[in-house]
Amino acid sequence: MTAPGPAAAPDEELRRLAELHGVATSYRPAPDRTVAASTAAVVAALAALDVAASTPQEVRAALAARERELRERLLPPTMVHWTTTTSPPGTAPPGTRPSGTASPLGTLPPGTRLRVDTEQGERRATADRLPAGVHRVTATAPDGRTAESHLIVAPDRLPIPAGRSYGLLVQLYSLLSGRSWGMGDLGDLSELASWAARTAGAGFVQVNPLHAAVPGTPTDPSPYRPSSRRFPDPVHLRVADVPEFAQVEDRAQAGGLLDRAARLRADVLDEGALIDRDAVWELKREALELVRQVPLAPDRRAGLARFRTQEGQALEDHATWCALAELHGSDWHTWPPELRDPRSPGTARARTELTDRVDFHSWLAWLTDTQLGAAQRTAREAGMPVGIVHDLAVGVHPRGADAWAQQEFFAAGMSVGAPPDAFNALGQDWGLPPWRPDRLAARGHAPYRQLLRALFRYAGAVRIDHVMGLFRLWWVPQGQPPTAGTYVRHDAEAMLALLALEASRAGAVVIGEDLGTVEPGVRETLRRHGVLGTSVLWFERDWTGDGLPLPPDRWRADCLATATTHDLPPTAARLTGEHVDLRDRLGLLTHPVAEERAAAAADAEEWLDLLTRLGLLRPPAGDGSQTGDGSQTGSQAAEEARIQAVHRFLLRTPARLVGVWLPDGIGDRRPQNVPGTWDQYPNWRLPIADAQGRPVPLEELTAAPRLHALLETLRTAG
């Protein structure tokens, strides 16, 4: 069945033009349903790629030019060669070329001369037996035509965990300790990882994106709308662990900072205040300005110099944006015109005038990178086979540093989102500008590769949010509803090859968040290349059969299996139906509350019934509790038993990794984020709390009998 889009569908010439530029003219939200994209959406997407298609004449001219370009070019801008073969013949999924097939260089005219400049600094006359890396290929045909291309040579599969392990999932800001300054920090992360490995046998700790945020008052608290994905946020620093902090000469001033930090911490842990990221950063910035006055020891100075050399132009751009934002505000679109271009003479002059502030922000990036690396070393030295799992957001804030520094790579006037589906009839607009696939390809996907290389430097694994975005993204024209968008395709083969290259060099695992509607063939392609998927218990049902919970032996093996995520209710709230009451109070229900409660109760009951039949949960006593005494203690014991049973179930599946949402270990009811809300709910600002909503610091958390019992269940069952 084909359904019409919100306006007239594209004609054949426009459809062909769009296809040649990777712009979809229709999509399939379900196997039996095709939706046509509107002509307006297709034309807008093409315009963002600098292709004029507003009139039939423009379409014909653009189509002829594109066909001629493809017909006459010697090489595509980016090519991929996989170094091993893992797929059986005829099983390569859509979007990738099977390993072992002929190189694209084999299509060159006879007599074409090649020059290959390898990443390792060699110059060759052939592309045979190249080492892994991104190499520059120059071809000269007998008729005088020349072409240049980037050739990515990468292993066919990414590293996978050596054995099965379980780990903890936590939003770092929510993990306060007696040493953190009002929100969780990298010192807390190191301490949690060390404790989890040595005491509980955990193999990893997964955290939220730690990307640099857009500064402002208030700062956008969402870690998924960062200023930069390339550099981390210094708000996560543990200032007291910076070696120079102990050498600050004015100890009275340093002591005053520690006193203010204690008050911020007490506000959250003792007074029930929300985490105030802005107040935390104001205090840390003041402290770091003081610390910077302490001269660096020779080895520390050398380390900073190496970091600045290694990060090069990208770091200089990021630090320059931060310095300019201090003067002109965080939205670079409102800056003086000469500063809106990172390569303008005006920006170069401003960078020189602001050298001290540029140096300060470069130093902050180095300090944060250093503590991130220390956290990973701590995790591995404590015995974790994976270590810290970092989260890569799907995009960046349009006002932030990356959007300014890399604006040539972003599609102007477009935003990333999602089309309407069964869970959101209006679609979604995430407010993130998309990368232009054509510009990425022309530069060998350099910004993407640099991003991966930086992240893998301190990660044992990386979780890629909305991993389907490596294949295609839903582009929404600014000012239009999400329904008025269309898909634009990326070079998935190149994106996956670079992912495999950088992950393999780092020895790191990759987990793709592939929840929701996924294009046919995508999961198969990711699995074939060793990218693990994400399976959440409540979503794992036999959707093509009876709709009942999926037995553990039918789960996929190549995944991270969890009971919940940061966007979903904690397990205790899901089992009791409290999440329905919360959504009712927030006005988010799409059906009468009684119907929603009944559906949630039936959902939980089906899962509990399966757990009971599998022998993972004792049958309930007559009063519905596991103890039968009807007391509050009995009710809590029953809840703990159910949550333990849920995690025993996850261990019954073949999943390579099993994740425990840390708040589940103490009965927290509150989700960290409720999609569809802004100021109606304190998203991304809640500390980890117990079943009564009382904030629990790291020291108390790691001593909690309830958490120990849950983790012991996992250790013994695993």
C-alpha cells in the first residue's frame, strides 16, 4: 500500500535527481506501507545540498549535470576496501559492498596511472596490499582526465567482547559523592568503576554523553544537544584531582571554594535541590582560573604541548569559539558578521587578541581529556575487560562550537528528526543540524573520523545513539513540522569502515542504539561488521507472532541487553505502573488513564508470568507479595525479588553484554528524562535516589545491601 505524503509526490525526473543525490522520495514505516515524501520536502533537501530543483527546468538541468558528472568521473570521492571476508556469498545487506568483491579501482580505463599516498607516508604506484588506514589515491587516465579519492582500508569486523560480562549504566551527573561539587564528576566515575570491578565483578560502566555543552544561563541540560561532540565538557572535572590545585598559594581562597562546593553538594543530597549545572560550572570555572595561575611542572607542560599539537586546528577552533562566546554570547549566528566565519581575517585577529582565553580553554580540554583517560585506566586496572562505555550523541546544537567551526559540513536550514510512527504520530524534530553527506565524502569523512579517534582515546567501548543515522537521517526543513521531512542517505559503507578502523586501532567495542523503527537490512549489516545492538526487555516481544514476551533463547546474542534506559521508567516504576501516573500528571497520555493503567498492568503481568514459568521468580503468595506478610518490608522484598528476576532473565539470554541501570539497584522510581517534556519535568537534573526519593551519595550507594544483593545475583548467575 502506498500512502500519499502531506503534499504532491515528486515526478519521475525529480525522483531520479533525488535518488542520485541520496534524497528519498518515499519511505516505508512498515513492511506493508509506503509513504511518499512531499515534493516540497525533496526540493528543500536538494537545495540544502546546493542542488536547485524548484522548477521543471532546474530539475532537468540538475539531472543532466549529475548524470554527466557520474558518467565522466574516474573515481568516487571516497572508496572502501575491507581487509577480511566474513559474509557468506550472496548475503551482504543493502548499503555495503560485500568483502572480497572487486576493488572500485578495477573500473578505471586501461592504461590509467595511479599514485597512492598512504596514511603512513609512503608513495606507491599501486593500490595492492595497502595497510589499514585512509589513503589518498590520484588517478590519471590516458585521455588526460584526473581524479582524487580517499581509499579507506579497514578490517571487516570491529572488536567484540572477549567474553560475556555485565556492567552498570549511569548518568554521571546524577552520581554525587562526598567529594564532588554538586554533580557527579570524573573522580566519581573512577571510584564507581574501581568498586564495581573489584567488589562486584562488573565488566563495564556506561555513562551519558560527556560532550561539551553550549554555555548559557540556563545551560541546556540535555547531554544529547552538545556544543561539540569532538571535545568533552570541563564541568565533569574533579578540580581537587588536578595536581596544581594542591599548589594554589592562596589556601584561604581555595578553602572558600571547597566550602561553597560542600554547600552545593548538601543542597542536592540533603535539601532535595535539583542538580544546578550552571552553579557547578560557575564555581569550577572560578577554581580553575585560580589553579591556572600555578605554573605547570615540565612533564605537565610537555603533556599539554603534545595535546595541542595532536588536536591541532580542531582544538584551536573549539577554544576560539569558547573565548568568543564569553564575549558575544553562545549563539554564533548573532556575533559580529566577521566572526561568524572561523576562517575569516576578523576571526584570526580576534583569536590573537584573545590568546589568553584561547589558551585557557585549550588547557581545560587537556585537563578533561587527562581525567577521562585516567578513569579508563582505573577501570581496566581494576579488572574490567571493557571499562568505560562512552555515549556518542547523534548531532550537535546549531548554536555551538562544532556548528560554527565545521559549518561547511552542515546542511543549512535543516534539522534532524524522525518521521511519524506508532509511538509519535507527529514525528520528531531534534533541533540538530545534519552533516552533508556530499561534503563529508569529498573530505574522506575527516570530521567524523577525527571525532571517533578522539572518543576512542579514552573509551573501552562507544555507544552510538541512533546508530541508524550512519545509513540515513530524517531531514526536516526549518520552520516545517516533522511530517514535512524526508530521508537523506549517508555513505554507510564509508562510515562503517571508519568506525571499524578506529575501533580496531583502539581495541574498543561499539554498541549501536537501534531501538524503534529500523530500515530493513540495517541490523544485519551492523551485526555482520561486529556492531552490537541494544535490546531492552520491555520492547522484546514476538511482534510477528503472538505478541507475547520473547523467551530468552530467542533474543539476539550480539547486543547489550538491559531492563531500561535513561528515557524509560526505572524497573520498579514499570512493575508497579507508577510511570503511567507520572505521564498522566504531565499530560502525556494518548488514551484514558484507566486504559493506560490496565495496559501497563497487563504488560508487567505477562513478563512476571514468564519469569515465574522459567523458575526465575517464586509464585506470589495469596496477598500478592513474595513474603506473604503484607508489610512494607514484605512489599519491598517482593519488589527486590522481581527486579532480581528481571536481571536473571537477561542473563538467560545469549546477549554478550548485560547492563544494570544503577538506580534500579536502590529502587529509584524517577526517570532521568521524560521525552516530550521540557520544563514540566526536571530532565537531566535528578540525583540517584532510593525508593522514597531520598538522594543517595556514592559512598552510601556502594554500601547498600539492596544493590549488593542485585549485583551478587548477576555475579553468581553469570
